[in-house]
Amino acid sequence: MFLVEMFQRKTTMPTAAEALAGRTAPIDTARVHAVTGRPLKAPFPDGHRLAYFAMGRFSSAEKLFWPLDGVYVTAVGYAGGITPNPTYQELLTSLTGHTQTVMVVFDPARIGYRALLARFFEGHDPTQAMRQGNDIGTFFRSAIFAAGEDHLAEAEAARDLYQQALSSAGHSGRIVTEIAPAPPFYYAEANHQQHAARTPGGQSGLRPTGVAFPDAEAGGAASP
């Protein structure tokens, strides 16, 4: 019975009454990106935009984005839940409601949001609910948190486009990615920032489908 309750807790979102209280002050994090040396927090260069992606372990997901030309900086943190300023250990209880999230700051003059969406969908299995491979829990769920109505609309269009690609490739799963306006983003602790760069060869946890995202022309022009 205990194991059943623990499994259900890991895959069921907490209510506001169940969620941990958290704290008013942000937890400590790194000051600069471990690879690029750029600041992790605003202010960012004028004209740059933000994108937020959750797709399993954020240590594995983050490294998919920072090498892209046009990406200014990336950071990992917690979003989509209830508990303010959670810690990693609190996240693991499944009582914060957050998912492991990558923040991407990008220059839309050099890379479009569509290219980031393509990397997101190709980089994991968006048909897996509350998990990614053997990683199970609400904090491993797939999500896109859109910073703007234009990004929200494009994320929904990209989901539908990738679903068509999956179906055409014979993949029977349906995309369960949560798509919503960007909630507060809470930076994770310093030791989680750019973790993959400091521990090369670590296990990924991500389970891509192997299906390519259709090119931008197939789904219309990419937005900033």
C-alpha cells in the first residue's frame, strides 16, 4: 500500500493544500553560465526573448540548447507548480508541482522560436505522461511555457505538426506536452546549472522518438 501511494504521489499533481510552503527568498544559484561565462540572470541584451522547456532531466535537456547559434544563455530551474522558490529536494517529493525546466534566452534575429521547438520535440518523447523513460514523476513531465501569445500559438501549432509527423512515422502515441503561458521560473541551485558540462558522460534519461520535426516551411514561417 505504501509503494502504491508513493507512486501515485509521484505521478499526480498536488493540490494547493498539499503543496509545500516554500519560501519568499530565492535560493542561491550560480552567477554565470559555466560554459559561456554569460550572466544567468537579467538584464539580457535588448531584443532577446525567453523560452521555457521541460522535457525530463534538465541537466540533459539544457545541453541540447546552449550550443545553438543564436542562443545567448541557458539556465535550469523549476516552473509550472505551486511552491515558491523550491529546492531540488523539495521538488523530488512531488509536492511542489513544478517540472524541471530549461530557460533559453535567444536572439530572434539569429534563431527562430520554431528552431527551438524543433529541438524540444526531437530531444525527448512528448507522448510519455509524467515520465521520461525510467524517470517517473510530475517533475519529469513534458511542458512548454510560452513567453508571449505569439509563442503560445506557435507552440500549439508545432505540437500539432509534430503529432502528424509521429503518426506518419507509425508512432502510436499522442503528445501529452503541457502548453501554457510562462509561469514564474525559479532558478535551480548552482550545482545543477550546466551540470552536463561538468559531468560529461552522465546518463541522459531522455528518450527521443527518432522522428524528425518537419522543417519550418512545412508549418509556415518561423516566428521570433
